[in-house]
Amino acid sequence: MINRLVSKIKQTNAPIVVGLDPTLKYIPKHIMDKAIQEQGETLEAAAEAVWQFNKGIVDAVSDLIPAVKPQIAMYEQFGIPGLMAFARTVSYCKEKGLVVIGDVKRGDIGSTSGAYATGHLGKVTIGSKTIYPFDEDFVTVNPYLGSDGVRPFMDVCKEEKKGIFVLVKTSNPSSGELQDKVIENGSTIYEHVGKMVDEWGKELMGDDYSYVGAVAGATYPEMGKILREMMPKTYILVPGYGAQGGKGKDLVHFFNKDGLGAIVNSSRGIIAAYQSDAYKDTYGPENFADAARAAVLDMKEDIAQALG
Amino acid sequence: MINRLVSKIKQTNAPIVVGLDPTLKYIPKHIMDKAIQEQGETLEAAAEAVWQFNKGIVDAVSDLIPAVKPQIAMYEQFGIPGLMAFARTVSYCKEKGLVVIGDVKRGDIGSTSGAYATGHLGKVTIGSKTIYPFDEDFVTVNPYLGSDGVRPFMDVCKEEKKGIFVLVKTSNPSSGELQDKVIENGSTIYEHVGKMVDEWGKELMGDDYSYVGAVAGATYPEMGKILREMMPKTYILVPGYGAQGGKGKDLVHFFNKDGLGAIVNSSRGIIAAYQSDAYKDTYGPENFADAARAAVLDMKEDIAQALG
């Protein structure tokens, strides 16, 4: 799957992943109103609105980008109907040929991580049948429990030729409270995790990059530079571009000299582009999908210029 | 909710939480066969078997214990039908008067943690209605992203009078890879997180203990002792007893002098008791629920003796 991701990045010439993180405040009123009219003021209506919104965005941008990253929390907040919209979104995006990165940030003790890996990347056996429950292509993984929380994901990745992105240095303001702490050997926690990711990655290599990727936020470009050098064969998923404050010029450190090695996420900046100052005069809520397409094209240009 | 948990622990005289972590290998064949007969070899059948198994256990032990802890991964592995069984289990246990700790180990950047907190502890507003999607009483939270990944849970706890248990020192063999690293000031990462939990807890106090609890594994009793002293007002959720190797005598350090301050989880040791050497000669698969009841009574005795 990492080979497929790399090949799709080359083909689209866009190291971009669109974060499908639909909160209700991003969903145009006409979509929400219609859903409530049809299904009442229910979780089902919220889930239907999320699905219609996602479908509009995906239809408008799927030819431009290699991958999407639905953030499961935004679906889980609407309970079972929300998670059904998540599953439907994953399935639809795969039909459209997109690589799907499930942003689930799971991680637990070994047997429990195994269950998450099975549910999101692998298959369960029931009687004589095998079934893929959610069937994303990649998921994000939290490393706080150490290697026996990560290895069960790697085992499933090996079997299914899928991948993970392990949280190393996250994009949020307080990420340093743990991740920047300096440990015995003079390295930081995020460097320590980066080193583990590099080691795990060697066991699961694709053609040029590993099935084991890393998450490092655009909001910390200097740390991205350190991690880039430390993990040469690791694909870096870079959140924090756009709405969180990361700029095109900050991204250059996350890429290798071959122009590969990183994929940059934007969520709000794309899916809620029609609400932003840059696009709202041209695109109204009815044209939210066209605004998303324009925002993807602008992001592609911004990154291309930064990578020079 | 922390007051209710403490009062139920006193009332049952059992600082015990039963982990409802039903993997298929624990479910008696007659339950699985019946589910497959009714629903085919489907995720729905697996979910139905999980639900029937849980109901049997809960009915057999609910008068003995204050709380249950369903591990959501074990449900998520069966996709949407599995998560429906999770929701049904949460709801049934609450009807039975049990405190429900959703073992979800979520944690993300601020807005995303907010969505998880809403989905699991809080309510969403859809049109003019408010709905509680999963409505657990407590959830477990992963601290790797720092305080802005935890505070959104605290905000919802404050509003709903619910609680969280933050991962501090987990029970698994590799937990030390990050958690035991020594940082600048000479403390370990788990001590550093323990200190943060203590501080967060002061902002959200119940009568005697805080709404902000901690997770610390029975497999590391000496570290439990350190944490106990460091976080006097923090309830500690203690996994790792029983099948993972923690013994009654290891537990004493996790409790305060008042005999409170800790609640010990056992999953496999209770729900799969009928498969274990200690109970399998007395209880067959048909009597899995009676075996679970016997195991709870023995665990209660073991802990009472240890606390002496």
C-alpha cells in the first residue's frame, strides 16, 4: 500500500491528503436542513448530512489527490450512525481510487491493539467466512504503550500489505509537554520514538519507503528536519498545514531530496474553504465542493513553489 | 460520578471492575453456534454472541461489583455491528446500576479530543434536540499529545459530572519504552504524567477524590507506590491483575490508608474463568456465568486479604 501511495503521489503530482473531518459547523445549512427534514433531529440526520457533505467534497477533488484522511472522532461523536457514515466514506473513497488513511490514533496493550488492527486494517474470521470490518488502507497509531502496542498493527500490515503512521511529534500546541522532554541519552522523546519508527520500518519495507510511517506536525518544521534525517525511509504524514498555522515554506524540511517522503494533510482549509476569507466571496455554501477544489489546487501550487 | 463510584465501592465492599473484553475465543461454542444459526456467518452474528455472552456475565455478577469496563477494541473489531453491541452493553450495565468505564484510550489534538469527549461522555446538539451518543460514565484517555488533548475531556466531565482515567503507567511489558524514560528533572515520564494528572485533578474535585483518575498497572507495584504518594486524591484504575500476572499482594501499594483510591480490573480472569484451570472442572461452558461469579468472589477475597 505504501508503494501504491507513492505511485499515486507521483501520478497526481500532489503530496496532499484531504482530511475528511466534518463537524456540523462546516456543513452547509441546506445539507443539514434536508437531512433533518428527511430523518428528524436525530443522529441519523447528522450522519446523513456528514455523508452528503463528504460525497460532495470527494467527487470534487478525487482526481487531484492521492489520498484522504477521515478523522474517526468526527464520526464517533454521532454514535453508531456517525460510524456508519465513516464506514461508508471509507468504502466510497476506495471505490474512487483514493488511498484511505483512517485517523484513529489507536494504541493499547498487545492483544487489544491486535483487535484494533483487525477491525481497521485486517479481517475477522466468523465460522468459515472472513470479513474486513472497516478496511482502511492505513491507520494512525499512538506509541505511548511502547512496541507491544505497535507490533500487532505491523503484523496485520505485513499480512495485508497495508501501513501505519505512528504519532511522533504532533502538531498541537501542547505536544511538547511529553514529546519534547529530553531523556538520558540527550535525545527527546519524539526523537526516541522516531528512532523506534525507523527500526520498525526496516522490518516492513516497500520498494523505496516503509509500511511504517510517522506523523510529524507542520507547526514544528525544525523538528521535522531532525526527524527527516533520522528516518530516511519513513513516509511522514504532516498535519497542521493551513488552519493550524503551518505554511508551504515550513514543509520543505519534511521531504527528501527526491521530492518524496512526506504527505501533507489539510482538513478545515479544504473542506470548509467556502467559509474562509480567501474563498467565501467567490463560492457560497451551495458551492462548497467547488471551493474545496479551488483550495486543493492552491495548496498544490503552494507546496510546489515551496519545494521549488 | 466519582462520588457514585466511591459510594458503590464502599457499598459492595469490592474495589473491583470487571473488564468486558469478549474475544471470540472466550465465548462458549453454544452461544456462537446459536448466533450463527440465526444470523449466518456475519459480523452481526459475532456481535450477537458478544452481547449474549456479556449479558450472561453481567446478570451473574452485577450485585457483587460497582463497575464494568468494556474495552471498545474488542467490539470495534467486529465493525458497526460490534460497536452496536458495545452501545447495548453500556446501556444495559447502566440499567443494572453499574458504573461504566469505557476503555477507549482516545486522545488527539484539542478539537478532535472534544469530539471524542462529546461522543463518549457528552451530548451532541442536532437541531433543537440534544442526544447522548454512547454515554459512558468514565473513559480512559491517552496523554501523549499533552494537556490540550486532555482538557476537552475535562470540560465535558465538568459539565456532565463524569470522569476520566488518564494512562500513566500501563500494565504491558513494553510500557517502559517511553513511560520509564528519565527526563531533565530526574523524574520519569510516568511520574511527569502523574504530576500532570494530580494538577488536573485539583481543578475537578468530587467529595474526596477527583474526577480525573489515572491508570497504573498491577504489574508494576513499586511504581504504583510512587504514584499513590504523588497523586493522593486520584483514583487509580489498576489493570493487569490476574491473567497479566498481577497478584493480590501487589495491589496494596495502589490503595490509600482509607482502603480507597484504587479499583482493580480483571477481564480474562473473570469472563473466561470457565476456561481456566481453577474453575474448569467445576464449571463447563454452559455455566460460564457461574464461573465468572465464583471468580469475582475469589478476587474479592484475594484483595480483602491483601489489604488486610
